[in-house]
Amino acid sequence: MSVQPAFFETQAIRRVYDEETETWWFSVVDIMQVLTQQPDYQAARNYWKVLKNRLVKEGSQSVTNCNRLIFTALAELSTRQIAETDEATGLAENTDAATKGGAIAKQARKALEAKTGKSVVTGDNFLPPGKVPPRKVTKKS
């Protein structure tokens, strides 16, 4: 796999293509940097770190290890097409598009679960959040 950047307006977003699974992988931090219009990479990285922690606290699953979660691809495609159709610019308009795109994938997932009687998301197909090492307390002299 090699890095093949994609461009959003003039911003490069790192991505790699896995030929074996026919899957594109994008840098979440690069996407956060574009969506938040943040010129500083470290600030965008910190934004993602804070957002990811909030999602974990809310019980959301931000990291998965499941080739089914095709629903993620559906959400991403839906979001992109809605954003393009609405000519979304900036964080607020793209957040609205993302909410609508996510809702489309959620409806599809629920329809599949209702039809099959099986849950798509289980404890067997996701990576649990990493354990945070304890903070070291240092005394100032």
C-alpha cells in the first residue's frame, strides 16, 4: 500500500488503497483539519482526540474491525453526496450533511437487522477503546 493523497479544494488528505480488500483508508486527522478549517495540523489532531474521547463517553463506536460495516461506506457516500448537493461549506453545513448521511446508514442497518434477526454490531466485531495509561504525578520543586 502506498499513500495516494486526495484533494479537498487545495488541502491534501492522505489515503491508501488496500488492493486485497478493495478498501480506501483516509486520514481522519486530515479530514478534521479540512472540516474545521484549521491551518495547524497539531490543533486538528487535538480536535480529533477530544472528539473521539467524547464519542467514547457517549457510548459511540468510533473504531471498528468489521468488514461488514459497509454501512460506514454508505454513510460516507451519502454524506458526501448530500454535502455536494447542498453545496455545503464550513463545519456547520457539513455537520448537517454528516448527520443526514449517518441517518441513512442507520436506517439501512436497522432494516437489515430486522430482516435477519441478527445484530450487525456485536462485541465480536469491534475494537474496544484502548486503555489510557495512568497519569504520572510529578512534584514541582
